[in-house]
Amino acid sequence: MNEKNELMTIREPWDSTSQPAPRFYLTRPLYEKPHAYFRADVPKELREKLQSITNREPVLMLPNESPIYDKEYRQLLGESKISEDACFWLPEQPKLKACLLTKDNIEPQMSHYFPWLPEELLDVPFCAAYLEDSQVVSICRSVRIILEAEEAGIETAELYRRKGYAFHTLAEWAEAVRRNGSIPLYSASTSNLASLGLAKKAGGIFFGNGFCVC
């Protein structure tokens, strides 16, 4: 964001390049008033129309409720990439079977399924992994850092999905983030039942929705 609280770019911790931020991002905290953010290049007239609709948007009372004025936002912004996420903060879990990876303890032969991982570990604050047969088969790492919070991103090798490994890596990552004094967060697309199921298994506490138009 710039000094006017306008969206500018998005950059992952391991990527030196920046991507344009969404043109419109609607945050809807549970039981609180929604708030709209705009990319810096969105015209004033369009902002005013979108803000007028946002002002009429009711307070979110139940998890995973879509914005009431979903169609109106889409009509004003045109055909675009649209996503809607449910957002959770993660409570403590018992010690599971994942481990933390760093640039110092990963071996080249461990990253067959994620060949880019050793280089990425140079920049990622925390990365948890589940190993099977000395291979990293599932990872969870910090993909966004916002003030005192970090957001999880999870990947599991295709052959090892639906085995519960993502839960282990998410729990280990969240514990590392907490030890560092930050809040571990996890977001799941409202249409992704597997991700929502993982949030539930991890005891994720729902705190709001995000509606994003790129």
C-alpha cells in the first residue's frame, strides 16, 4: 500500500518481481463493517460507485456468506479474475510429524518433488515439511507477511495428497510463527472443499472473508 492506503503490488517473499495488486479488495470481518480497498490506478468515478455499494453491504454474520452485492461489483469491474476466501487464525496444536526446513538443513536429494525449494528457503521466513522416504512430500511456508501476521501457503506432491500430510506441515509452521511473536493465518477459497476441510481439521478460527477482483 502507499501512503493513501491504495493497493499497489503483490510480492511473494521469495520473488524479487512484483505483480499488480487487485483492482478491488473487499474485507468483511465477522460482525464488523466491511471495508473496501482500491488499486491506485482505479478511476475516481469507479471508486465512488464501488464505495457506495460497499457502504450498503451488511455486516458478515455467518462464515462463507458471499457479498450481497456480488453481481453489482462484477458489473462495474467487468469480466475479471475473481476470488473469495475464508480467513482463519490458527490455534496451538500438539507436536506432530513435520519438521522445519532451512537453507542449512535441507539436502539436494530431499527436494525431488520441489526442485525450487532450496533456493526459495533463502528468503522464506518459515517452511515446515513432511518427509517420507527421506523426500519432502508436503510443505507449508510463509507466503505473505502483514504487520504482526503471516499467512500460510501449502503444497503437497500429487502422489501424497489426501494422506493428512498438509495438516502436519500447517501445524508445525504455525507453531514456528507463534514462537516468533507473529499470528499464523490460513486462507481457503470458499469453493475449495479440501482447503476448507484442512482449516477445520487444524481448528482454524474463522474471522472474516475476502472478496478480490483483479
